[in-house]
Amino acid sequence: MTDNVTGSSPPARSTGRRRGDGIFRSMTTGSSLVIVVSIGLIGLFLLIQAVPSLQANTINFFTSAEWSTGDVGNLAFGIRDLLVVTVLSSLLALAIAMPIAMGIALFLTHYLPPKIAQPFAYVIDLLAAVPSIVFGLWGAKVLGPSLEPIATFLNENLSWIPLFSDGNVSLSGGGNIFTAGIVLAIMILPIITAVSREVFRQTPAMQIEGALALGATRWEMIRTTVLPFGRSGYIAGSMLGLGRALGETVAVLIILRSASSSSTFSFFDGGYTFASKIASAAPEFSEPLSTGAYIAAGLVLFVFTFAVNALARYIAGRGKAKAS
Amino acid sequence: MTAVLTDPNRPAQAPAFQKISTARQIKNRLATVLTGLTFLVAVIPLVWLLYTVISNGYEALLNGDWWFKSLKGVLPEQFTGGVYHALYGSIVQALVCALIAVPIGILTAIYLVEYGNNGRFARITTFMVDILSGVPSIVAALFVFALWVTTFGLETSAFAVSLALVLLMLPVVVRSTEEMLRLVPDELREASYALGVPKWKTIVKIVLPTALSGIVTGVMLATARVMGETAPVLVLVGYSRSINFDVFDGNMASLPLLIYNELLNPEPAGQLRVWGAALTLILLIMFFNLVATVISRFSAIKTK
């Protein structure tokens, strides 16, 4: 052993060690590179294959609502309606899910004792384990028909608000944005709740105890310490939820009824979102030019979700910097 | 001073604790009730959905053929056949995906925790993992379609589905592994270095085994998540009513795809199959979740 110290083996051992470390290090770096590159490739490939179709497009891509890709020589596709339906359904989902998620997160972190909160939190996580196609199935066959009276009531009494005016599909069966938005709200509830729960839990105990020592009720303590502390995390979580809602495919595809006329900016419209439009046409992806039209729609969706997620991260990062 | 002298029974100061005003009490109660209600509001759809799926689907599962037969040669109105072929597809596609995603994901997490030092590239990677976790499944599917079918000119197949699922699985694996690796106490690493063990061996022999159960839990959860994905199978593989063992060639069924196709079948038998497959899919995902929970319950990292 002792001759090793001055002998020839230590250098040999250390080069072997260095080689092992080098190989392992480059393996891990390479894997990271795979992830970074694949994001770039997604954007690049979608762009490359969308451009020829966009060039062959005979109408305006952004402001037109027409979608006919059957005749390759005369492509005419625009995303206006897809955008309207996607944004309307996602925003409705967000408007429903945000307050409920906040309530659940507060309930789990500051009302229930930790031991009981655990199984309760598990119940909410169960919602996240339900696959989207099952949500779609339930939304289309069970929830939609049950919501029909409510939708009819809103439509009859609030139709002076454009969002509740007559849509382009019949109210019966509930195949409209109203149903889709509610189902999407249920689907994004777990993620918003999970993120909010995490930040609400991290509220400094000093602040909480300080507020309580000053005589605040539990609600006043929450309002003055937990909510200001957790606000950025809550908003970031909601943005993540919004990203999910924007990209949700199958549930929306099954629920929404296709419409013959263009969108009327109402919750009682049918039609397609970006994602459901692409999925609905998937079996007919044979002609590169017409496929390119759907890829262009997918590119818009990608850019959209990229922006929303980057924003969520930025908000969360800013909140973290402020807290520390 | 004089007042104290004249009336010894009167306290020198007003009581320090005053009763909380009624308005504040009401607000406090209201907040308690409302937060409790939000929880109930979230539980209602869950219970309703599970009840619907179970009550409509259990009959199909009781049939002995359900687990061991495909739908080959079964007419739309016949109450026979099973989902054997779709079950096989769902599991195999998820496993092939895991085979690719787990090594890359774990290595990336190791890079972030052990080598990244929060440097420039590590921050870019973390950002990209976040973005990847937000990529909609339909976009991942379109990307693989653009790469696999349009660019390479290959046929759609179950393997293409697995590739799209890799993109969805990677961020989940990276995140959970990263979290677990950060929980491993630094003392363990330092003790290993002090004994002259090289860094890579320390990671492989000390850090990873310590965090293993947490990593396995994360992988199981990620696998369960990709099993429920429908968008990639809609775009990247055709539906088949009979069993296909070959991942690289031909159409292959999976539970979501079977549900989507049987939805078009107006016969009662079709509806039964739809709900039966939905229940099977939920059970499959629950099973993976349950295994993950059990693993994490029985072997948490000892941080002290």
C-alpha cells in the first residue's frame, strides 16, 4: 500500500478515475443536452413543415375562420375560430378553478390538522390520476346533459351578455364550451391546488404566529400573511393550469359538438380548439401540404403554451426572490 | 392614582383581551365554511365520475373473456371479446417509453444536482424541463409525426407513440429524481470522497441507492401518467381489433384508443365496452399509483 504513494500506480489510478468521472460527467451533460435540444427541435420541425402550407394558404391564417385542407391546390385555413374556442374554454376553466383551488389549498394547509390533511390531499391528487379521455367520456355523456338546464337558464336570462347569447350549436346534450370549460376546470384543479398548497405551507411560521399573537382571527391571519406570501406561487400555479387547459385534447374533442357556422364568442358555441382540431384530423394526415396546415395550428399552440409556461416560471421566480 | 386608592376592586387597566367583534367572527366562520365547501365542490365530480364509470363498466369486467381475449372477429353488437389487445398495447407502449425516458431523465437529474452547480447550462436545462412539462401531448405527437413519418418516411407505429410519450414522461422523471437527489445528505457524499472514492462511483454507489425508492416512486407515477395519454395514440398509431405484439410494425390498440373507437359504436355492446375500458384504464393507473405510494411509504430517505 505504501509504495503506491510514490510508485507508478497513483497516477494510473487517478487517470482511470478521471476517465470514469469524465465519461459519467459527459453522459449526464449529454442527457441534459437531449432535453434542451428536443425543445428546440420541436419548434424547428413544426416551423419547417408549417411554412410550405402557410405559403400555399390562400386566405389569412390569423383572421380567417375557414378550414378546408382537402384540396391541396387550393388550401384555405385560418385559426380565428380555433383561437376563440381555445381561449374561451381555457379562461372559463381558469375562472372556475382558481378560487376553488385557492380554497382547497388553504383548507388543506391552514384549516385541517396535518395528519388529516394528508388523505384529503390524496383525494385531490386522485383527480389528476383520471385520464383525460375518461373526463371527456363523463363530460359528454353525463355532465353535459345534466348541465343542460343550467345552460338553458343562463342563456334565457343572461343572453344580453354576449358570452351567454345563443351559440352556433343547439343547447341540447351540452356539447358546448360551457361544458368543456367546466370539465377543463376539474382537470386543472389538482395542479393549481398542488402548487398553491406547496407555497401556502411555506409561509414563515414567525409571520403566522405574529399575526395570531396580535389577535388576528384565523381568516385575518391568512389574509395578512399566507395570501401575500403565496400570491406569486398561486398565480404561477394558475398559469401552469392555464397551459394544461390550452393544450387539452381528447376531453374537449369528445365533448364539443362540431358547428356548421363560425364562432359567435358565446359559451354556448361548439367547434374545435387547436388541439382537438388536430386530433380530429389525425387519421387523414397523408398529404404533406394539408398536414402542414394542422402543424401550423400545432405551432401556434406550442408558442402559446411556451409563453404561458415561461410567464408562470418568471412569476414564480420573482416571488421566490422576494421571499428570500 | 387617587382612583386606585378609592376603589381597590377596579382594575388599573382595561382587560387586555377583548372579545372579538361579531363582524370579525362572522367573517372568520364564513371563510372556514367556504374553504371547506371548495373541497366538497372538488370531491363531487370525482365521486360522480368514479360512480359513473364503475356502475357502467363493472359488468364488462366480470366477463371472463375481458382480460384474455381481443375483439378480433367480434361484431359491433356482440357482447363478447375483451380488451386483452388494448391492455397489452397500453402497458407495452408505456414500458418502451420508460426504457428510453428513465435513463435520460435520471442522468439529467444527476447532472442538475451533482455537476450543474447552478451554472448557466444547468439553469437553461431546468428552464427547458419546465417548458417540456408544459408541452401539450398533441404537440409532442405532432412533432414525432413530423420527425418520424414526414421527415424519415417511416410508418406510424407503437414505437412512434412511445417516442412521443418520452417527451411527456421526461420532465416528470427529471423533477422527481432531482428532488430525491437533493434530499440525500451531503455528509454521505463527503464521507465517500474522504475515503478516496471517485465522484462518479460515489454517485452510482452511494447517492443513487440512497434515493432509489424515491426515484422508483417518481418513475411509477410518470408511467401511470403516460398510460392515460390519448392524443399521441390518436395521431401516431392506427387502431387494431386484434392483438399485435410488434412494437415497430403495424397497428396496435391501447385502452384510450379502444375507448375512442368504440365511442363511434352506437350498439349497447359498444357502450358497455367503452365504460368497461374506461374502468380498466383507471384501475391500471390506480395500480401503478398504488405501487408507487407503497414503495415510498416503506422506504423514505433517512435525512438524519
